[in-house]
Amino acid sequence: MKDANFSKKILCIGAGYVGGPTMAVIAAKCPQYKVTVVDINAARIDAWNSDKLPIYEPGLLDVVKQARGRNLFFSTDVDEAIREAEIIFVSVNTPTKSFGEGAGKAADLQYWELTARNIVRVSQSDKIIIEKSTLPVRTAEAMSRILNANEKGIRFEVLSNPEFLAEGTAVADLENPDRVLIGSQLTAEGIKARDAVVEIYANWIPKERILTSNVWSSELSKLVANAFLAQRISSINSISALCEKTEANVSEVSRAIGMDSRIGNKFLSSSVGFGGSCFQKDILNLVYICQSWGLTEVADYWEQVISMNEYQKRRFVQNMVKVMFNTVAGKRIALFGFAFKADTGDTRESPAISVAKQLLEEHSKVVITDPQALDNAKIDLADYADKLEFIPDPYEAAKGAHAIAVMTEWKEYKTLDYKRIFSDMERPSFIFDGRNVLDHKALFDLGFNVFPLGQPFHKHF
Ligand code: NAD
Ligand code: UGA
């Protein structure tokens, strides 16, 4: 189709885990729009233009192929793309600040601000700018000031449209979201811009699931959603520790409380700890914002969610050391999984990073296997490269090991031939199930000593 025939020209700046999948789904659902995704990282853009996408996400390649070259374009020509777009989503990274005021907590907004300044510099017409990145509440105010301080007479309307997709299920989450949230100023211009964005999503999402609110509620809702989700995991993980002391079983407790419709049964799986690029970062950001408003008790309350997560990761390794006769030095330990959850190759803040480092401090010989995340694992642990092995085949990884520790709930780990694995391991052989996904009784019957999380242990000694 010729450019002039597209009914809207949409741009996304930032071709990462959010920008790429989100725009691919918009383009696939709306062939009448021209959707362009730009990034300063040329290797990433090349990968989006190939059949080996830069991220592993089930079903994504099919969606990309449906629209790529038709109305979906990936490019590094940021300036040209800005000039022609009417609606610009900004989905650049907003990591935790590592320097200066707020280091270790506040969001680092430098990439966002650079993008905003670039938009002002090259724009020749009015545009709607959408915060897709997760940002501190009231960022839109600062962005609006920067954008609208231009002397070209160009007007930018800043909206918030946070993304709620989870990795591993991104395509399904985007195609069928629980809700889409669009925050705007409640002025005539703000509402007009909001309606233009509602119109995009209404192409495939029922209107009652498209929520609108003021900008600040929208920005804050994103941080709060992640804080509540992470809080549930820390809550159940805290109970896993108590279960281990009392012979209660955390899975039974989860089931019992989850059937209370007021509590609900999702996000109650005890684990070695939550990971991913956002939960920790967004809670730290929330904590920082509360502290800056003098809300010390509120900040402390949310900070505890992170402390509990750190405790769970430490507790997991301490338990391994204790159970394996108070030393793991020189012992080969195979980590099954390195991704922060199944169905992704992403390892950002994966609990496996912390577990691997703690085991290396204990002088273990650590072997890592994962179906999708070994390349990222090698980068995460580059400083320890000479002390580690990365082996794609789990059978090879477990050969000669004293213990297996399940870090990621990959479904292939449930159906491995554990009899074969057991026969190749050192005795006594241990399995620490950091995701409670294996059949513990069956493994015990094969001869393993099995240590689930928050459940009674199965040991032969
Ligand atoms: P990412 O690091 O995968 O992608 C960000 C991309 O932005 C990178 O490719 C980077 O090169 C690019 N970029 C940075 N500065 C740029 C600039 N000036 N011009 C062009 N490109 C630039 O990050 P992500 O995981 O996609 O997250 C993006 C935002 O979305 C974050 O704020 C995050 O909190 C939020 N978010 C992430 C997820 C998730 O599942 N990963 C889910 C919801 C929200
Ligand atoms: C999470 C949110 O679920 C998304 O809504 C949000 O958009 C996204 O963060 C974001 O802002 O980045 P994601 O981190 O991709 O998505 O994955 P989750 O499914 O939320 O899992 C996060 C971590 O919690 C994983 O390590 C997972 O294994 C762990 N988890 C999850 C548990 O330990 N127990 C559970 O019951 C559920």
C-alpha cells in the first residue's frame, strides 16, 4: 500500500520486549495503519527483520510475518520515522538509576528524556506522544513541559498507556488483554488524543475493556499492578519458609486460600523468588516516590516485598548447603533453567543469577542448562566464565552432578528420563525443586533425595 493510503501512521521508539510484540500485534490487527518500530540498536532491528527475532516469545514470529513488509516496518532511521508519525509510542528502557540522587531506587529517565528531546528536534507537525514505558507517576508532566517548550508552534499531547503483557505469554496477552488503560489530561485536546488511541485498540478489543483515566492514575496503576503481583509472590514465599518448619505444604495452602474468590488462585505459586526486568525495578521506584513524598511507612511496607524476595533466594542456597552435609565446595551442581520464567530467553533479574553466584561463592562447580536462555546466561555470568559450564542438554549437564536445582519451570523438565539422570549422578543424589514442578514422590522412589519448597522433604537418610 502507498503511504498516503494508510489511515494512521504509528511509530514506536524502542524495539524491545514491549515495543516489538505490541506493535506487531497492532499491525497484524490493523492493516489500515502503517506501524513503524525504530531503535538505535541496529543489531536488534536486523533481527526483527529476520526470521530469528531478537527475543524468544511463543507465537510471535507468526504475528510478525503476517504484517512485516505490509504495514509493519522495523528501522533505525529514527528521525525520518518521527517526522512522518502522527502517534508515537515510546517504549525505551527505564532501568533503576545506578548513579547520583536516588541511585538504586529511582527510575533512570535519561533514555526517555533523550527520546523526548529528539522528538522535539525533528518534528514538523503536532503529535500524540504515548508513554508505553513504565514511568514514575507525574512523568507526563515533565515530558509535556520538555515537548511543548518548542518554539516551532508544534503541540504535543502526552498520554499514558502502560503495558501489562507478561513475557512468555505476550502474544496472547496483547491479543486478549484483561484491560487496556489510557490516561490523558481531561482537557478537550487530551480527550481528543485519548479517543484517537482508544480507536486503535477498539479494532480488536471490546470497548468495555478499554479503560480511560487521568494521566496520573494511569502511570500509578502500572506501578501498583506490578507491586501487587510481586507482593502475592513474596507473601506465599514467606509462608513456604513457615511450611518447612511445620510440615504444612505450601501448595495445599495456596490451593486452600486461592479457592476463596476474594483472594483468587493466580500468582500463588511459591518459587525460589520472582525475577524479570520489572517487578523489582518498579517496586523500588514506588518506594522512592513514597519516600520523596515523606510517606516513610508506605515506602517501608513495599520495600519489604523486595526484602522477602532476597531472603527467599538466600534461603534456597543456605538450605542446599545445609542439606548437603554443610558443604557444597567442589560439588557439581546442575541448574535446570536460567530464564526468569518459562517460555522466555530473558534472564533479567532471574533468581538463577543469584543462586549461581551464591553457589560459586561456596566453591561449587556450577553447570547451567536452559533451552532458550544460555546466551543471556553467559553474558550475566561473564565475570565467572572460567568457573562455569553451559550445557544445552540437561542429561549432559546432570552427568556426575551431586545435585540438580530447578530454577525455571520449563515444561520439558517435567518429562525428562530421571532414571537415566539418576544413574549418571554422584551418590547421594539431590534434587532441589525451586519451582515445585517435579513429581517428588516418583523421584524419591528412583533414589533421589528431594527437597521441594515449602513442602515436606523426601530423603533416604
Ligand atoms: P528493552 O530494553 O527490551 O527495550 C528497550 C529498547 O529501547 C532497547 O532496544 C533500546 O535500544 C531502545 N532505546 C533506548 N533508547 C533509545 C532511543 N533514544 N531511541 C531509540 N531506541 C532506544 O526494554 P523492555 O523490556 O521492552 O521495556 C521497555 C519499557 O516497558 C520499560 O519501561 C519496562 O518497564 C516496560 N515494560 C516491560 C515489560 C516486559 O515484559 N519486559 C512489560 C511491561 C512494561
Ligand atoms: C510481569 C507482570 O505479570 C506483567 O503484567 C507486567 O506487564 C510485567 O511484569 C512488566 O511490567 O514487566 P513478567 O515479569 O514478564 O510480567 O512475568 P510474570 O509472569 O509476572 O512473572 C514474574 C516472576 O514471578 C517470574 O520470575 C515468575 O516465575 C514469578 N512467579 C510468578 C512466581 O514465582 N510465582 C507465581 O505464582 C507467579
